[in-house]
Amino acid sequence: MLTHHTRLVLHGTPLHRIDFAPATFTDADLFWLPHHQKLLNAGRKRKAEHLAGRIAAFYALREHGIPTIADIGERGQPTWPPGWFGSISHSTTTALAVVARQRVGMDNETRLQAGECEEIADSIACPDELARLRACRLPFPLALTLAFSAKESLYKALSDRFPDMPDFHAAQVTHIAEQQLMLHISQDIGPEYRDTRFPIRFHTDGSQVMTLAIVG
């Protein structure tokens, strides 16, 4: 499969991006993965995206002197070396990965269109939150995309603590500023994080939205 690697830095945190051409993927490409047999029944799209994500993760781990490939855990999640945390996000032709000593989650989304927003807004945010998103300085489709992506990033960062991902109303956007928004855990997903606020960094590039959550 044809791939291209790029190293990015988002607010001081290194990310690794793989742009890939799905049409060039072949099943033989999976032999690079030690766990390739776990993907035997996956569809072609899933295989290509998974491979690209693991390549991105390989670069992220290698930057820290760890020449290994992230395996697949019992719940389908990537597994990381002891003492390390990471996150992978992939779309049709792009995969991103980050590795850190702290719990970390990242997500990459294509900006929602206005029509899509009206269809799915209620599933992403509660009424008060939607009013807040509509009132901010950003166009509503961008603000809603950021809310969705930020929650994805936070839930990924907390996934080792909460295997069952909370619904999107468990956290609410309370503030959006330049390149950062604040998420408030508004539901009891565990005493450790009750009534906690998390800063989520974000970056926009054309139609793409990238968010990053680092949890101490």
C-alpha cells in the first residue's frame, strides 16, 4: 500500500500522520503486522485503515525509542507498552497516532455540513450545549464538529478506565476559545472524574478538524 509519513506538532505534542492510497492495498501488506491473523475476517476498507493506523503508531513509538507495533486488545483497542498511552484515529485516506506518558486521546474528523448538523445535533449535544455552540464565534457546523471530535478524544483518553464509552451527553462543551475548548463531565462516569473539566486542544485545516485530549 502506498503511504506517506508526516510528523506534526499540535500544541507541543508530536503526532504522526500517514496519508495512504486505499486502492493500492493488498492483503499481503498485512504480513507486516505481527497480529495480521486477527484481521482475516475484516473488510478491505477496515484492513487498509487499520494498517495505516498501525504504521502511524509505529512511527510515534519509534520516536520514543520503542521499535514495536501496537497489537489489538480484547475490545479491539490498540495495546501500548507498559507505562505508555496512545491513540489512533483514521479516516478514508489518513491515519494519525500519538503516544505519551500520560493518558492521551486524539481524533480527526471532516467538518460537518449544515444539513448533517440538523440531523445529528441532538445526539451530540444537549439543548443548553447546542445553544452555547450556536452562540459562539465559530460557524455552527464547525463548532458542532469540534464538540463531537473533542468528546471522542476525551473518551479515548479515558478508555482504559471506562471500557464502555459514555454517551455524548456525558460531557458538555462549556467554553470555546482560540484552539482550545473546555469539556465538563456532567454525568457520573466514576467518582474520579465527577464534575471535572478537561481542556481539549484543537486545530483546523480546511475541512479537517483535529482534537487532542491529555489527561494527567
